[in-house]
Amino acid sequence: MSNRQAENNRVCIKGEIVLGFSYSHEVHGERFYMADIRTCRNSGYVDVIPLMVSERLVESAHDYSGQMVSVNGQFRSHNPRKGGWRRLDLFVFVYEIEVLNNHGNDNEVMLEGVLCKKPVYRKTPLGREIAEVLLAVNRLYGKADYIPCIVWGWNAKVAAQLKAGTAVNIQGRIQSREYVKWLSGEEPETRVAYEVSAGTLKVRSGVEEMPVEIMSFMEA
């Protein structure tokens, strides 16, 4: 992985492994496992974030449940087709993991990419300004990750003026939130969404607006 690719998508999280690692899939003979990490905000709210880890970094037979760890990696997306629909799955792809002896919480993400579409600006019922942003972040081998972000306050006003293809830097934290999905003819289903809550948004000066191939997906 080149330094440039490493710099445009960086995640650092410290927290507690909620459940032990479970087998996910295998690529070219390398097995990958999934787990959730729990980390607290200053407000006390707990975010639970999925991790994907190679067998090279963990002992698959070891129970990591309840252990404090520090992970470094990238925030990635996967867009599988399920039942005729496409759904955006998000997770942290781990490059480094370290078991910690002390407790602590850290949750930082830095992204460099382009806007897939014009941000959606609105106000919450309490009058707080917010803009919803979908960011395309390049990855090796011609791939890209599509990361939903939430921008607040003055940054939301700035985002509202930007067009698709604008290159930006975003720094913030990964957060999780539950929502209810109403499916036709079925009972409502509680799901979890993941997004970046942006603390800063900066337009990359000197970079021309880029043509963006909008990813077509619909959430089931």
C-alpha cells in the first residue's frame, strides 16, 4: 500500500471487543474474521463498530471478548446485492491490532475524497444545522469506498454550497445509530447504520472538480 493510499483513509480506534472474532470469508487462501468494537463518546453514548481482521493479525482460537484493543486501518464499504436490492455495508478494515492492558476510548477517522452528489442540507427539530454527505474515497486497484458523513453547524453551511465532484478532507469519528426499517408486508426491523460524524470539513484548494461515477445502490 502506497503512502498516498494510506493517507487518504485512516482510522484509529481504541475500545473493547464485544464478541469474539467470527469467520467471514477467504480470499486467495487468506481467512478474514469479523468482530465488533465498543467505544464511548465524551457524552457517554456507546458506538459499536464492525471490524474486519485478517488471520495474520489474530489467533482465531483465542477469545478476545471483553479485551481492550487499539486498531489502525481504513473505513471501507461493500455494496452487495441482496434480494434484488443493493445495500451499503460499512466496516473498519484492520491493518494493525494491539491488545491493551489499560482502558481507554479513542475514535478518529481522516478521509480524503470527492463528493458523490450534492450534500443534503437541513435543520433538526431542535434547529441544529446538518448536511448529509456521501464521500468517494479511492482505494488501490481502481476501487473506491463510499462513506456517508454527517456535517454540523458552520461546516454544514459550507457543505451545502458544494457540488458533486468537489474534493474535500473530512476529519471526525465513526458513529453507529439504530433506526427502524419498515418493509412492505412485514414487521418493522431495527437496523444499525454507520457514518462519520465530521468535526472538520475542508475543501482541497487547487484541485479541480472531478467527474464522479455515482454508485447506484438502494438499501433493502
